[in-house]
Amino acid sequence: MFTLLSNRMKNEKNEPEVYIYDQLPASFRTQVFYIIEDVLENYCKYDSMDFWLEIHDSFSREKGLKRLGSHYNVDWSEPAKHNIEEYLDNSSVEDVLDFIDYVFCVFDNGLRKLHLDYGFDVPKDDIINKAIAELNFRFKQHGLGYEFIGGEIVRIDNTIIHKQIVKPALKLLFDNDFEGAEEEIRHAFEYRRKSDNKNAILEAGKAFESTLKTICDKKGYAYNKDKDTAKKLIGILENNNFYPTYMSAHINSLRTTLETGVPVVRNKNSGHGQGNKVLNVSDEFAEYALNLTATNIVLLVKIYENMK
């Protein structure tokens, strides 16, 4: 029996091994509209605010547009709703992803809190959680390399790396109050999603250094906040016995990897001027830098977590 290409590209859990980034099927765009409609219609039942209009106008302002579609009168919800539907149907991949990212950030960080202010007796968190879960299911269903996690859309370049490195890194940073590093690694993956590879590498380097500095702050290790680089910070951690002695051989190997990996990637390709010749950073090199950074962050924060 012949195994179709679509099935060969999926793993044992029926998840795609190869993701699509540069197209969004019409069926996916329609499904996203239905998900948004489910959320907004539920909230409109319990509040006088026109959520369709609020979303339409606030996103239009961010994009520098007067309206999102051809329906001119947006004094009430139906034209705004139709404009949003039209925008999802006809806009570029980048614009639709911008819209999804913006709307679901509003859902996750804004609408969740409304029941606290207005005394809703409806489990609003369930509505938001269900919407996010369905969005991520639809991404996976269509083999699209994106996921909404931690309040924003991130790009999935490799399903194993994403599950075992990127997501754990974000969660560990959040759980242990590494706010600066968390923000910078998210920015790194956002730049990568937009193919801005030089800034992706630069932000990855910042996230790595911020992780080291935060560990020094939390452990009370003395360092120069303005001058110490990743290489110096790694030495400070080692001199303060941050690493368990039984991991000495591994940590020495890790230190070599860190010193010749992320810091060099940053210093040579993003941290300095590029002269007269425009420097192009390849996708595979940017992905390497980001994944290496996330791997190192997971290990360092787990060591810190286990020492608390």
C-alpha cells in the first residue's frame, strides 16, 4: 500500500514534521474568524461595549489604516465585523498573522480580566482558553508552523526543538522571574518569524547575557552590569561554584560551547557594524543561534531552580 506524502510528513502522533510558513489556506482563515466570533459574541452578551468595533479600530490604528475592509460605516458592530472578515480573507500572510497575534493577545491579556471588573458569572477564562486551544489546533491541522504561547505567536521551525527546548525555556524564565531574558528571547523569535535574522541573533545574545546576569543578581555574585560580557559572566558563575561539582566535566564542555557559540555569533554577526558590504544572515544560521541560546538557557535556569 502506498503512503501518501501528506502522511509521510507526519509523525507517530499525527503531527506534521514539515511546517508551512508562507501561506494560510482560506479554510484556516475562515476558522480563525469563527474562533474570534465565538469569543466576541460571548462578551457582547454581558457588556455594553462593542468589542468588534474596539478590535477593528484599535488594530486599524496600529497598522495605520482607516478601516480593514470596504464597509465604511463602522459606528456599530456589523460593518466592523464584516471588515474584519474581509481582512482575514484577503490580506497577506504577514498581515493576517499580525491580526491574529494582536487579537489573541487582547483576549489573553485583556478580556480575561473583564469578569473581575464587571462581575460576570460566566467562566470567561474557559472561553479564552478554548479559543487559544482551537487556534493552536487549527495551526497544527493545516501544518502551519506557528503556535500561540505566552501571549504571542511564535514560529515553530522544528517540532522536537520547539517542544523540548523553546517552550521549556520560555516557561522556566517565566516561572523563575527572569523577566528581561524572557522578553528578549520572545523578541528574538518574533524577529525570526519576520525573517529579520540579524536582530533575531542580537536579541538571542541579549537573552543569554540577561539570564547570566539575573542568576548573578539572584545569587548575589558581584559583576559589572555595564561591562561584563557572556564570557566573563560564565567565569563568575564557575568561580562562585554555581555548577554542582559532579557536573564539572559537563559544565566545562558547556562553557566552551557557550563561549564559542552564542557570544561569538552575536559579536561577529550582529553586534558590530557591517561596513560597506551588507551582511546577510541565513535562516539556518539564525535558527541555530536561537536554538542554541534556548538550550543553554534551559540548562542554566534548571541548575538555578534546583539550587533554590
